[in-house]
Amino acid sequence: MKAVGIIAEAPGRICLFGEHQDYLGLPVIAMAVDRSFRIEYRPTDAREFLIHTPDLPDSAPQVLDIHASAPRHKEDYCWGVARVLLEEGFRFPRGGELRFTSNIPFRAGCSSSSAMTAAWMRLLLEIGEHPARAEYINDPEAVAYLVYKGEKEKFEGAGGMMDQYSCYLGGLIHVYPENYPGAPSRPSTTRLQQKLRIPYGVERLSLQPRGFILIDSGQPKDTQGVLSSVGARARSAVAAVQAAWAGFDLRTARLEDFDAAPAVRAVDAESRQVVRDHLINRDLCVAGLALLRTADIDADADSRLGALLNEEHRVLADTLGISTPRIDGLQRLCNANGARGGKINGSGGGGTLFCYAREQEDRVSAALTAAGARHFRVNAAPGARIL
């Protein structure tokens, strides 16, 4: 590939609170981190795009025809994102050569695929033709929803909106369903957001927390498989409680009322525990949001944030069963060496975890190195952008 014409980049992400909650209609808190996916573009006179993937061994260039009527395969997310823009009225009269590179752990729960689609979306906006092109470029919240449509809705994927919003918007964000009880009031929506009828709200949190270490367990994972199985189990458990307890609402039910409700006792024990821990997980997100809305985190808040992360990991490991002995062991190792807390990251079944180790990063890093665990110190990062 010859000289680069345009470079687009988007970050990976970690999920602080609300893991496995967004597809149940509950909020999440996530942070884009400074591990990124980069796309280098050089225009050509061809109709198609030729994708080079030097990070993948023995990978031949791939031809992407964004005007094709069907995707090449079930994970052809670049086709899906382009298709969404074509449906919005964008035109792409020229193709080009693309070079995809990334330093995000691959298939490890850090949203490497969403970082790819976010970077691709930003590149397509840059090279596409549309009378209102500037309106799209200047409305990242609307475009984040289009990334979600291209990656998830076009392929009927499991999971919620967290990944696409985090990778396109960047920073530390609280994403919640529209009209969620107790959610912050949304400012006036833009014309484009009204046109798209976006069902989510976004609260950008100004805090830039430091002290996170991302750890790769080295265990591969099946993101869609885990999301599908765990999500189906969660929905089934919620449905069982709703059938027994008229008016039960996962968004508003109090944990103490759930525990005291006689009708719930008729539900099988496994379903009761799944729903109970989803209520706990929901409340952890509320508590975490209160901490992260502050201007800074003091020593006491450090401990509370760590404890919340540890409790969320317990829910994800013990009840949802998405952790592994390797990840549990690494989490304990971090905590034993000064981390305030930590949790598995992403859909689970392998992949990554992270710990919060502010002012103890060197000690935790040394312990991880001794254990042979690949890890990275990460900070908040901006969203999809043209370099």
C-alpha cells in the first residue's frame, strides 16, 4: 500500500458498571481507553475497497464491495456500517486501499470490533458525499447510534449499545435507555437525532479517572455465543419473575421488596438468584455513577469504587458464570498487591479484566509481570476521529 490519504482512529473500551445489563434495558457506565483501532485510507479509481490486515498472520487482502446487496459473512460489520450510510443517502463514488491495524486485545472484551466500526464510520463520513454531511460529522451522538445499527441491528447481534457508543463518543459515559426512570433530563435533541428516533440518552462524565490496568488473560472468547446464552438465561429469569409477580419491573423494583415478595418464592431458585443479582448489578451502576459524577476521587472514594468493582465481579462470576479460574486468580492477585478492586471486562468466557490501582500501579504491574500476564496501563481516550 502506497502513501496514506486519510487516517481514522477509534478507541477500545472498558465497562465499569452495567456489564450484561444494557440488553435488558438498563444503563451502563463505560470508558474509552487509549488502545485503538486505526484505518489508513488511500483513494483509488476502483469501485471496491481493498483491505490489508498486517496484524493478522498469513492474511490475504480482502475485497469489500459496500454496494453489494448482502454481506460477505455474518461479521461483515464494515459492510453493515456502510449500508446504514447508503440508506441515509450518502454516496461513495470511489473505493480505495485500506490498512487496518490495532493494539487493542483481539476478541478479549475490549470492543476491538466496535473500535473498527467506529473508525470506519468516521472515515466514511470523511470521504462520503451528502448534502448534510457536516451535520452528521458534527453530531457524534447520532452517528454513534448509526454505528450501533450497522454493527448490531444489521446482523441481529446479541448485546446492547455500550460498545458502539463508547468507541465512537470516547471518554467516560453513562448510556441509558430513553425514558429510563431517574435518568438525567436530556438536552434538546438535534434535528438528526429526532429524525433517527434514537432510543438512548448519553451523559458525558467530566471525570478522567486514572489508575486502571487492563489485563489480558490470554484465554480466547466467543463474544456473541456468551452474550446469546447469558442474555437468554437472564431474559428467561426475568420473565419467570414477571409471570409470578404482576407488575415486576427490573428497572424500578427494590431489592428488599424482591426479597420479601411472597410471589417470588414460587420461582425456581436459579431464576431468583439471576434476577436478584441483576438488581444488585443495577444498583452498583447507580452507586458507581454517583461516585463518578464528582470532580475528583479522594482516598475514601478510591476504596468505595474498588469495592463496587469487586462486587460487580462477584455477580458476573458467581451468578452469571462468565468468569474463568484464570481471570478470578488474576483479580485476586491484583487486589493482594494494592489494587482497590477490579472486574472481568466484556461479555466474558475469557478475554480481559481490569483493576483500579491508583497510586499502586507499579506494585500491581510488577506482580502481573511475575505472573506472566500481559497488561497495559490505560487512561480515558477521545472517540472516533480523523488524525
